[in-house]
Amino acid sequence: MELFDNLALGFGVAFTFQNLIYAFVGCLLGTLIGVLPGVGPVATIAMLLPATYALPPVAALIMLAGIYYGAQYGGSTTAILVNLPGEASSVVTMIDGYQMARKGRAGPALAAAGMGSFFAGCVGTLILAAFAAPLTEVAFKFGPAEYFSLMVLGLIGAVVLASGSLIKAVGMIVLGLLMGLIGTDVNSGVARFSFDIPELTDGVGFIVIAMGVFGYGEIISNLSKPDEEREVFTAKVTGLMPSAEDFKNMVPAVLRGTALGSALGILPGGGALLAAFAAYTIEKKTKLRPGEVPFGQGNIRGVASPESANNSASQTSFIPLLTLGIPPNAVMALMVGAMTIHNIQPGPQVMTSNPELFWGLIASMWIGNAMLIILNLPLIGIWIKLLSVPYRWLFPAIVLFCAIGVYSTNNNTWDIWMVAMFGVIGYVFIKLGMEPAPLLLGFILGPMMEENLRRAMLLSRGDWSVFVTRPLSAGLLAAALLLLIIVALPSIKSKREEAFVEE
């Protein structure tokens, strides 16, 4: 009964006119940036963080959450119609979605993506609502030693689940941890690694890194590609409804994708990208029915399952953020930044000290999913026209918006130069095939790890055994060690590489 009371409170908050407007703005912006290739939710949320200063905390988080799960919807539109991933997790949707569009079945492909996303989003939000309260109770049993061990597990999870090379993922996390050390030492008040630059005594700004690496880095990368690579699909989309046969194939795929995405979204470093790849791999290994189109040639399961997985994962990735204060992926790391801007400490105390924000955010996700299904299908014609706008007209607006946004946070031109520098670094990362998301996680978790490590050592009077004598802490460290051993096994290593192969 308590869950229903809490949800009633949440819907009361979410159904206010102001919050409905911000939920709609978030969903619309999310869909728009999901449709536009090269502008992901991380870059957009990073750009909009300064704009949330003036908003009430609930409205700001509702809008940013809408951008995240809205981008999962929008990314499929570009993948199906133009064979370009509007959003990273839509890469696998392209394989069969675009083939369906070429065969004149773009309508059913888009409908399958929309329906799968809606169902998975609703289930993911239900799981979030059901498990948030019990997990928060567990979180209150955490001390500094447990938090440190949990963050170690989180970082190792991020390494294991990052796509591409393990060595590169470790390197990015270490770089993030080192960058988190720049600034003034909390205990001694001494400036560290600031190189006598006054602007660095407060550390490197989180928004500066996020905007530079994800925003400017992506723009430079896109500008380095020739225009010919932008293939625009101009055929008319007719007949949105999938056939009875399509539904028969779709429904089990949607259920499998939803279940898998819900589980992987909670894991540190998991999120929508890993869920989409894993869901597609499972569908390929599931036996084809008689007369079913092979994968890679326009199988509707290859659209429905990854789209369901990435949406359910984007909802359940809020669970570790809202209950433990630990961001499982780059977007959730940005949400930590948004909460910090509004003086909200992410973690178990959010539910008790600010229940309107906690349950209002959860309720807004159901409203947002309903808005998205209504928004997406009628607006497909507009998105097709938008995709034909030359990128040379889009990128100057994005660059200007980023510069204004970052300047407005501290009214300091130093930040603009720093964003430009991190933009070049972000481009180098892309060229070297280094995924920047672990860097952001390391940067966010680094100072928190250091603070909890030092607090645990102070409380135990310098006794390192505190991390293994406390049962919860020892269990978390054992899980981290087990993860490392498992991923080092040759058979698991080859399977992991296979999961991230697109074709």
C-alpha cells in the first residue's frame, strides 16, 4: 500500500502544469537529438546543465530524464530511415531496421521500435518504483568502507562492460580518477596539481569536461567526415501498423529485450548501449521461425528487441543513482551534476528528505513514455525533413550554445578555452577508439572514493582491514574480484568481444 501512496504523491507532483511542460520539452528535445546524428543525450544534457540553474529541482530533473529516454526513441528513427545511428545504442537497430525501410516496410519498423520502447519504458519504470524503497533501506546500512568498496565494484563493472579494449577502458578510468584529484585537498586545504593556475584550485569543472569531450569532440569528429557519408532516405513512410505475423514475431522479442535491458541497466557501466548489443546477440542466437526473414535482411525482431532493451535499461539505470548515489553510466553521472547544482545530495536520503522530487521523477517517466509514443509516430515526416538539413548549418549553433552555456556557469572565459581543449582531446579519444564514458565515471567517482577511503581510515585509526572485516564491504570487494577473474578467462573474453560486433 505504501508504494501506491508514494506513487499518488509522485503523480500529484508530475501532473502540475509546470512539470508537464518540462516533461514535454525534455521528451521533444530528446527525440530531436536522438534523430540528429552525432548529437547524443550526454552532449545535450551537458549543454543544458547550465540552463537548469534557474529551474526548480524537480522540473530540471524531469526535463533531463526526458531528454535521456527520449533520445532512445529518436535514435531509432534515424537508424531505420537513414542508416545512421542518431544515438549510440541505435547502432544495432540499423542492421535490420534500414533493410526493412529499403523494402518499403519503414512504417512497421518504426511502429515496432515505438511500441517496444513504450512497453519497455513502462516496465523499467515499474521496476524502478518497486525496488527503489527496499534498496534505499539497504543503502542506509552503508558506511564509508562500504561506499568505497561499492565504488571500486562500480569502476571495475564499468571497465568490464565498456565496449572495445579493456586496457583502453582502464586507461580512461585512471585518467578520470587523476583529473578528479585536481583542486584543493578537502582535509588539508592545500591546492593539488593546480600548477599555480588560480582557476584550477577549485578543480576542473564537470560541465567543462562533459561539454568538451562529448559535445565539441563529436562535432570535430563529424566535421572530419565527408558529406557523401550522409545518405538521406527520402521514400514516403506508408502503413505504420505491423501485420499479425509481425506481432507474432515481435512480442517474444520485446519481452526478452525488456527483461535483459532491465537487468543490464542497473549494472555499473551497463546502460542502454550494452543492453541493445546484448539483446540483438540473443535474438540472432534464437531459432528463426519457418518463413521468417533472416537477420541482417529486415527481421522485425532485430528492431523490436534492441529498442525495448535500450529503453528499459535507460529507466532502470536510475535505480543505483537514486538509491545509492552511484551513477552507473555517463548520463547518470551528468544527473549527479544536475542534482549537485540544486544542492541535492544523490543517495538514499533523497527518498526521505525530498520525496516529492524522488516520486515526482518516477511518475514523470510514465507520463514521458506516453508523450513519446504520441509524439514520435505523427512527427516522422518532420524528422525526415530535418535530416536533410546540412550539418554545416547545425554545428555552428551547437558550438555557440555550448560556449554560452559554459560561460554562464562561472562568467569566466577560462572555461571556454578549457572546453575547446577538451574538445580536441575528445576528438583524439574518438580517433584512438577510446570510449570517453569511463573517463566521466572515474572523474565523478574519484573524489567520492577518496573522501570515503580517508573517512574509513580515520574511523578505523589507520587499520586497512576495515574493508574486509565488515561483511557488506568484503562482499562488494569479493564481487569486484570475481568480475575481474571472470573477464580474464579466455572464453569470456572472446564472448565479450563478440557481443560488441555490429554485423
